[in-house]
Amino acid sequence: MPPLRIIFAGTPDFSVPCLHALRAAGQEIVAVYTQPDRPAGRGRKLSPSPVKEAALALGLPIFQPQTLRDEAAIHALQAHKADLMVVVAYGLLLPRAVLDAPRLGCVNIHASLLPRWRGAAPIQRAILAGDSETGVTIMRMEAGLDTGPLYLIRRLPLDLRETGGGLSDKLSRLGAEALVEALPGIADGSLVPSPQDDSQANYAHKLTKAEAEIDWSRPAVEIDRLIRAFDPWPVAQTRLEGVSLRLWGCEPTARAAPAASAPGQVLAAGKAGIDVATGAGVLRLTRLQPPGKKPMSAAEFLNARHLDGARFG
């Protein structure tokens, strides 16, 4: 297959393996689109996106428009005369003029088994829902939100102790492999995309910090999923004696909470962890982070405090 003229559009770490995979496969990347530099850190200094850093290292031309909806930005994109646009967690909406600009259209690498989870946070929603598998989908983009027909699906069993960050890394690599696999068929037309079954679709809402506050009246299995799904962002939180704590590690136990125990009540605390009553079952906290400090083990957390009679939430 002769090299395709490709526009790559992506922003976070998740997108970077796909950019490298295209380059390693010998494709001609004529432009890299990524979101404008954003303030970051305590000094709020403008910082480039991971994709911009990768593109700079590869010596690729970079474009960072605030929007792709104005005529100047659309004309600039059309001027690349691309065969294909590959979009991986770019973060900007593509108007019809952009979708139609490349000869072969635009394809997206979506981190779920479409149509299972459409929207902004499919990785975390799969964990929160207790899905047994997830994966990546190579999709031809259209005007709807993740509604386009599907070129290729690659499945991945979902580890019972998976975190949002760990699963993101796995799907990022899988997506890069699937993209390279699909490109020849997309280029010569032999890979015909299949329409989605809209009746099977769920919307993966964007994560919010408000969701990260633990409701101890929920079952232990659900709280466990939340703590894992929200690692590394926005990180599950709870309160103890008026102080907010971030929770990084936990494990459900086979222990049953006493009938008189209230949700959030500490039932036991030791080196192995802090056992907390929930709406159904007992959850053991193993890694916590007090304000202004780094995450620490439950044993380290207990060095400076006793939790007799304490209650989270």
C-alpha cells in the first residue's frame, strides 16, 4: 500500500501511541492538530499537550486552532489535501466541512465496543458498570456523536482490579494496533464499515468531581468500581472528621457488616487496611491521601491516628 497523506488530530497521552504507530507504518503525516496550550501546574504556565510534544519530537507540522468552525481554519485544513484524517481524543467538534475534506473521510479510534459506550468517558463508564469486557473501535466519523459505521472492533477482557489509568494505557496500545491493521482496507475500499445498532447505545457522560464523592450507602462492589475507575482522575473522595481524603486503593471483603453498623462506619483498622461498612458488604481501604500529602498505605495513615468509632462520609 502506498503511503496515505494523513492529518492526525489528538490531544492527551491516550493519542500518542497512535501517532507513533502511523509514523512507524510509513504513513505520510502532513499535519498534526492538537488543542491549544493550556495553563498547568501551580504557576499556571502554558503547557503543550502530549500530542504536541510527540509531534515536535518527530518534526511534524503542528496546528492548534481554537475551533474548526471558522472558514479560515477549514480552508487551512482543506489545503493539506489529505487522503484521511485520523482522530483520537482530539477534543474539538468536527463540522461537516472538515469531515468531508479528506478524500477517504475521517476515522476515529474510540475506546469502547461501540455502540456500548458513546461519549466522553467510555473507559471509566465500562469499569463503573462492571462490564466484563471492553475494547476499541475504528469508526468512520459522521455528524452524530460516535454514531458512525464501524470498520474494526478489537475486544479486551476487563481485569477485575482494573483502574481507569491502567485500562486507558492498554486501550491506547490496542487502538494503535487496530488502526494500522485497518488502514489498508480503508485505503482500498475492501473494508466496508457496518452500521451501529442504536438500540444498544449508552451515553458515557463526562466525569465530574462531584461524582467522585463516595456515597457509603451504596454497595461495596459499586464503591470499589468507583475508586478504581476514578484513578487517576478525578480520584474518589470522602470525608473523615471534617477533612477531605482522596482514596487510591481498596478491595472488597467477604466480611458481612454487623446489622447495627451505619454506612461509612469503621469496623476494623490495621496494617492490612481499614474495613468500612457500606450499604451492602464491607470495603477495605488500602491506600489513602490526606490533604497536602502524598498517597500512603493504610498502615502509614494509621501511624498518626486512631479510628475507633470513626465514620467516613
